[in-house]
Amino acid sequence: MSTAVISTATVAPRRQSAIGKTLADTGYLTGRKIHALVRQPWVLTFSIVQPAIWLFLFGELFKKIIDIPGFGAHGSYLNYLIPGIVAMSAMSNNMWAGMTMIEEIERGTLNRFLVSPASRIGIMNATVAEQSVSTSIQTIIILLLGLAGGASYPGGVGGCAVLVVGSILVGVVFGALSNLTGMLLRSREAIIGVYTFFMLPLIFLSSAFMQTKLMPGWMQAIASRNPLNWVVQVGRSVLSASPDWGAVAVRCGGLLALAVICVALSVYTFRSYAKNV
């Protein structure tokens, strides 16, 4: 009986110690990546240029679309467009995450971490955390640009915060898939091919630019299962005066589940790579 008590008492601190080490390693490695981002602010600046062009160019070019019967009341097309631009930006920027992974493999940085005492989970968590920080900053900047352009957010700060969370989740999904591609194929061309294959179809098979109810039936069916569209719909709802919190919770739950699955697959691929180092 006493042996069992001692064994249980010994295992618990070990588990806590392992969790603490993982958290500490994650924090250190995330700080390293964020420090590198701070030293190169132009990277973040250029990542905002394209969304800003889409926001104001498309906002002006298609502003009369909102007058189409059945489009719905959104105040202005800019109000309608902002959640779509946020989702596009989160997806687009995170789909290049695998490039960084390939660069670290080629430079030998990743292999040095693997032979160090650093937690394997911490190494992957740091990538996810850094992507989440950059996605949050980009989303906030897009929301501020929209506000400067005349958009309004009846949902207030709380609605904006939920949209930031949604953008992080979809960014994690596509960032993990990009890392997985980079670890498996170790080819920049493969990542570019995946980006090209998914980017535009997923954008136009969503309600980013057009109401789904005005689309053909087969496009509506795909849009309802498109994670990019889930973020757009969450954003439109939470930024409105009367959000549908039930629908928001369901879509955010779906995004969270998908993000967990994609990260798990990415970690599995990473561990397979680590065994061969």
C-alpha cells in the first residue's frame, strides 16, 4: 500500500515537471521567433499591403453590389468585405509557414534544437504561437484600416476580439498544413503549389465577396463546408448589432476541432522527421 502511495506521489511531480518544461521551452522558443519578427518589421508591413489593396480596391470597385436584391443589409460593402479580407489574410500568410520550416532545416537550426534538451512539443508549439501573434496583429490592423475607411462595427470591441480568435484558428489550420507539407516534401515548389491550388478556390467558394444565397446550389454546398467561410460568417455575425451566438459557437468549435487535428498531424510528421535526425 505504501509503495503505491510513494509511486503515485513520485509520478505526479514528474508529470508536472514535464508540463512545466514544455511550457518553458514553448515560451522561450516563441520569444525567439517573435524577436526575429520584431527585427524585421517590413515582413509584417508587406503582409498588410495586399489585404489593404483588396480592402479598398474591391471595396470601391464592387460597392454597388450591395444594392442587388436579396444581398441583405450590411450598411456598406466595406462592412461586408472586412471579415472576408481578415479570413483571406489569415489563410494567405499562414500558408507560407512551411517555407520557414524548410529554411530552418536547410540552415541546420531545426536539427540543433532536436539534439538539444528542448521539448519536441515546445518546438512545434512555438511555431503555432508565433503564427497566432502575427495573425492577431494583421487582423487588428485590417480592422483599424476598415475603421479609417468608414466601416462601422456595431458588435464593438467584443465582436472584434472574437473575429481575431477566428482568424487565429483558421491561420493555425493552414499554417499546420503548410508545416506538414514542408516537413514531408521539403520543397518550396510544393508549398507554392499547395498555396496556388487552395487559395483562390477557397476564397471564391466562400461569402468573402458575395452572399452565398446568390451562388449556385453546388457552390453553396461547398461554402457551407469551407473553413474559410466559417471565419467570414463568424466575423459578419459578431461585428453586427445582433450576433447569432449559437451559430458563432458552432463554427468556432468546428474551427477549433479542425485546428487541433491539423496541429496533431503536423506534430506527428515532425516527430517522424526527428527520429531520422
